[in-house]
Amino acid sequence: MFPYWLLFSLFAAGASLYRPDENRRVTGGPYFLAMGVAVALMIGLRWEVGGDWINYIDIFKDITANGISGARAQDPGYGVLNWVVGQMGIGVWLVNLVCAILFSWGLVRFARRQPNPWLIILVSIPYLVIVVAMGYTRQAVAIGFILAGLANFDRKPIWHFGIYLLLAAAFHKSAVVIAPLVALTATRNRLVTGLVIMASAALVYYLFVQASVDRLMINYVTAEYGSGGAAFRVPMNIPPALLFLLFQRRFAVNDQERKLWRNFSLAALLALAGLVLTDSAAAVDRLALYLIPLQMFVLGRLPTAFADKGRSNVQLVLFVVLYSATIQFVWLNWADNSWAWLPYKFIPLTADN
């Protein structure tokens, strides 16, 4: 467990000591960027870590053996990446490293647009970094692209986000669930913008989803594909959702961003309802992964949203640190499948890889 807590502690220290420069549009200096590289290396150079480790090994072997036809059978971005690495004669570790770099790039890009980038990543470590990025490689890359698109959401037209969504869907088709949340945020020409985004979602569906929708239904809905932790993970989005819905004016965002995070918040409540009212816990659980940015945004901005005389509330920073530490402690010690992450193995220090 030590590597996980070391990573957490470094970001906790950075979040506690960080003082934002209100005159800068992009926050985070060289030390922060260096820690972003450390996150990428820890994710990408892990060995035999993650609940789906064997499955990804099998995917790599299958694509390497069957050539480009095998690559087409997977999510196209991830499949082609495996095929290229296989053709180079390099192991699956390079696939993991490239995916980790893409995920960490999006994570850092999003965090640097927030008042306290260290706190943003700290909130992401217990679940998004450790569980998702080290366990669900394809979804992690998809979330990384979504975060990259969200980083400039207040400065770019909505169609610009659609490019990132296409890239996200290339690594995991389920990323298209974000499309309607974005489509409903347009402050001008809402009908036209909504039609454009919906058309983009339809194109993504046609290109990436239609051919494998039956497999998705079998894996996530009709089969008894257990997701025992869903009862804990899906509700994790509820506190930030309620905080934003009740105090959205405090979060100092423009109208378009406010609508975006309002939609994320409402989707989090719907996900909880879906978990309670349906038998598709696994489907709700996996789709709710794309709502994790809501946790990062709300909890990461909490100290400035409730700031004292315009200054970050140090007590709230410590509260978010303690809250995140509690989540990490509970998951590492009591989650049903945490054994697959323990002990953490780092390729340069592992002899049997």
C-alpha cells in the first residue's frame, strides 16, 4: 500500500501548501508538472496490478496473433495501439504506458485550469487514478480525453469538445453517454448546437457502437456481470452533485459551465436512481465513471467556493484531504477486489516481468 499512500501524501502536501495566483489563467508550476509525469509513470509502468490485468494481456496476445483484423474487433483506438506495439515486438507495458500518458495529460490539463490543481488531482487519486486508470485502461483513456475537452470548455465552442469525445469513444464506446450532457449546455442557438452534438453522437454510435451493441448488452445488462462495489461507487457522486445544485452560484463559472456541471449533477442523481430501480448495476457503475469529473470539480473548488474574504479556506482544504484519504483507506482495506491492486509492482523494480 505504501506507493499509493506516498502518491496521495505528495499531492496532499501540495494541495495544503498551494497558494493560487489569481492573475494566471493556467495554474500549476514545474513541480506540479513533474508530479503529473510521476502519476503517468506509476500508472503506465505497473505490473500485474488491476482487476482486468489478465483480460488486457489476453487482448494484447489476441491482436498480436491475429493482426489488424483483431485490432478492428476492439475499440479502434485501443485496438490499433495494441497492434502497433505488437508489430514493434514490445510488450504490453508500452500499451499501458501510452494509455497512462494520454490519461495523465487530460487529467493535468483539466487540473491546471482550476484554482488549486494539486487538490483536483488529490481528489482523483483514490478512485480515478488507482482504481480506474490502473484497472480499466480503455475507460481511463476515454476519461482523459473528456477531461482535456472540459479544460477549455469555457473558452471554446461546444463542437470543439466533440473532437475530444470522438477520441474518447475510439478508446471506449461508452464515452458517448457524455454527449447529451454537453448538448444541453449551449447558451446560444441551443437547438442548432444540440442538433450538431446529437448528430456527432449518432455518428460515433454508427462508427463505434452499433457493431458491438449486442456484446455490450450481454456484458453489462443481461448477464450476471457483478459489480459489487457499485452500491458504494455510484453514491460517491451524490455529495458533490448536491453541493453544486444547492450552491452553484458560489463556484464562479460562466453560464455555460454552470449548465454543464448542473447536467453532470442531475445525471449523478439519475445514476443513483438507476442503481436502485434496475438490475443493471454493472452498466450503471461503468457509465457513472464518466461522472467522476464532477467530484474533482466540486470538491477541488470547495475551498474557494466557500472562501473567507476571497481567500481559499484552509480548513476546507484539510477537510477534502481527509475525505479523500478516508475513501482511499476504505477501498484499499475493505474493497472486495482490492487484492488485485496489492501489492503494487513497478516494472523497473520487478524481476519477473
